[in-house]
Amino acid sequence: MIIAPFWGHTPHLGNIRVDRFIRWLSDQDVYIILVRAGLVDEKQETAWGLEITIRDPLGKWGKPEAGGGRKALPDRPVVFGRMLQICSTTRI
């Protein structure tokens, strides 16, 4: 069983990791049960196992085809990087 709330949200790093686990485990003929967050409760049988979607009551995660989900990285590192860039170009 894999619990992966970010599965299906391609910009998120968590999606890439889970995709690799699924590939490796299914190559070994392991039946996978994957639980993820989404818009509605549903179960879907796949070639590698069962994908169970649990409705997110906060509405943070949408369906993969809707492009839902959060950004892969928060905005704070970008702001910090801009400050570093400004400081490095400013003469004291």
C-alpha cells in the first residue's frame, strides 16, 4: 500500500517518486494499492493495482486532468533568491 496525496499532480516531486515506486514494484509483479487525495471518492482498477481517491475536504487537490494541486516549491525560496540577487549586485 502506498499513501501518496500528491499522486497525479505532475508538477509535484511526490508524483515523480511514486511513479518510480509503481514502476519498480509492478516490474516485480507486486499488486499495488495507492491512496491519494482528489475531488471525489472513487476506486479505479489499473494495470498495476488499485488506485483509491479520497475526497479532500479542503479542496487543495483536484483531479490530475484539471491541473489541480499546489506548486512544487513554495514562493519563499524565490523571494529569498531575489533578495540574494539584489544584495549581490548592490555595492556597499
